[in-house]
Amino acid sequence: MPEDAKQKITALFQQVANRYDNPAMRYFPFCGDRMITHLRPRPGEKILDIATGTGAVALPAAQAVAPHGRVQAIDLAENMLNIAANNLQRAGLNNVDFHLMDAESLDFKSRYFDAVTCSFGIFFLSDMQAALKEWKRVLKPGGKVIFTTFSANAFAPLAEQFRADLELFDVTFPEETWLRLTTETECLELLHSAGFENNQTTTEQLGYHLNSPADWWEIILSSGLRGFLNALDNEQQEQLQQRHLANIQSHVTDKGLWLDVETLFAIGQRPA
Ligand SMILES: C[S@@+](CC[C@H](N)C(=O)[O-])C[C@H]1O[C@@H](n2cnc3c(N)ncnc32)[C@H](O)[C@@H]1O
């Protein structure tokens, strides 16, 4: 990936790190748990969690492989890793090592891990196939990779409205969002092209009702969506917020504001 794109993504997650673990974004830890349920790691195994963020997958992975198994968790945003380390300590676990490391160039020896996990990280990488090949390198023969991505329906209709409201401020959604990888077929083709076998995918709805449109704005401020606001000055951000929250008000029901989090899980195996 071009270095400036990588630096931009890193700076973005440095910026949102201290708000990332907020209740409105609880789909991340719940998804991490689902991922480990799908993967079914055994006690004693060695797991690599790529783009670990604040540890949404690393923590349930550490719990599953304890006491003798170990998780290596990597990310490029140091602020995210610091929060992950804190979360680990609060959970009473001590079998995760955190590293500032690029998902596209791993500093681990070949054929070492039983499994590689990556939740909502792969679509940030410019060459997803090359990255998967690198992840395959560090897997033992027969070891498994599992990753998640959002389906095209995720965050509908809120994300579409955000996109439309942003365009009024001359900000456009760039290519490098989750929209690069949104179908089971694309995930299966990607796994196959990177040399994995026994590939499987499944789609799950991990959505829930937010209390109010303000919770959706909190998600915008605390996630990758924040990057689109950075092009605007404070006054424009306030104007956008007012316009956008007014526009999504019509989606509020007596249950609250539905947050669609349709998620794809993709799993493959390094040939034995
Ligand atoms: C949407 S967050 C997901 C974090 C976590 N896996 C979760 O499910 O909550 C994406 C993470 O990918 C990290 N990331 C992006 N590009 C990366 C790269 N090239 N190498 C390592 N981490 C990267 C970001 O810093 C961020 O923490």
C-alpha cells in the first residue's frame, strides 16, 4: 500500500482510539466473540490477531487458548494497542503480546501459528491477496485464517444518507472503505486466489437498535467514518451533524434507530 495511505489510516485510528470502545460500537467485541466461536481454537494454540485494534478478537482468543496458548496481536496504531493492553489486564488475562506491526509485512517466522484472525481490517490493505499470502506463510500447514468484512447492506440506510450529506460539502467516499469487499463470492475468490482451501463463508446480522441518532453520530466520530469529517472545519462539521441527524430522524422507531451490521465471516485453511 502507498505509504501515505497507510499513514493516513494509522493517523485516523490514533485519533479515534480513546472513543473506540463505546457502547454504540459494541458490534466489534460481539463480532470478535463470534469469530472465535467459528474458529474453535483449542487450549494451547498460538494465534495471530491482525489489526487487533483494542483487542476485540485478541481477548476472546486469549481466553480460548489459555492457560498455555498465546496470542500475538498486531496493529499500526499505538493508541489502539495501548487500550488493548489495558483491556487485557482488566479482563485478568496475560497471554497476549502486542506489537506495532504492519499486516502486510509480518515479522514472524513461517509455519508458526495455528490460526490467523483479522476482524474488519483486511479492506484497509491495498493488496488483499498479497496480504493473505503473507498470513498463509506464518500459518502451520492445516492452520486456519478467519476474517470478517461488512456486507454491502451494513449500516444501511444510515451510511448512504451520510454519504449524500457529505457530498453537499464536496466530500466523497474514497475507494478504500469496507465497500471493496462485501460479498461471500468475493471473499471465497480472494481466499482461493491466495492459495487457501476448504474455504467457507457465512453471513450474520450483528445489528441492534441504537438509543438515538446521537449514538450514530458517536459511531461516526469513533470509527473509520471519522476520516471523512477531517476534511471539514469545525463549523462545517457542526452544519453536517445537524443536517445529517435531521435527515435520519425519520428512521427512528419506537425501538430506537436500527443499526444494520450484516457481517461476512470467511474462513480458509493452509493446505497440509
Ligand atoms: C476497524 S478497526 C478493527 C479493530 C479490531 N479488529 C476490531 O474488530 O475491533 C481496524 C484496525 O486496523 C488497523 N490497521 C489498518 N491498517 C493496518 C495495517 N496495515 N497493519 C496493521 N493494522 C492496520 C487500524 O489501526 C485499526 O486498529
